[in-house]
Amino acid sequence: MSTSVQQLFDLSGRVALVTGGSRGLGLQIAEALGEAGAKIMLTSRKSGDLQEASAHLQDKGIDTRWIAADASVPEEIERMVNEALQRMGQVDILVNNAGATWGAPAQDHPL
């Protein structure tokens, strides 16, 4: 009995939280996960960008929600996680895509 590639990568019933998911690579990753069947929770700092990205994914039939939060602020991360769990029930996949330019060694990067 062989298993198809689609079956191997089926994410139906899974929830993916994608930080920095309102544009660029984050949005592309969210779209791919959604096409594989995952429900998507997008996060980034700007509500307007999130609304636009969410509408784009929903137009493709992907179950998508969003939370505006700044991943560089520990309290915002905690709020985002708590709200995602409350709204989605679980998070199975984390794509920690949000980022910023940092011109120093990683050990010097602030929390």
C-alpha cells in the first residue's frame, strides 16, 4: 500500500501560528501550510497588513485569523500566545518568521 505525497504532508486539523506572516516569506509559508490543510493564525505588528493578508488567504479557501502583536516585546508574545490558544484551541506548528536586522553576535541580541 503506497502513500501519496499529499497524504504525507496533509495538515488537516492542525493549527499553524506564523509570526511575521502578513507579507513576504511569512505569508508564502502561511499559504503553503493552509493549502496543505492547516488553519492559520497570522501575527505581525500592523493590523492593516494582517487584514489584507488574511483576506488573501481566505480568498484561497484557507481558514485564517490574525493577531496584531510585536514579537520583540515579551508581554506582547505572551498575549499573542494566550489569544491564539483561546481562539484556536491549540497550536501544532510554529513558524517563527518575524525578524529584525541585528548587527552583532547572537549572544548579544536582547530578549
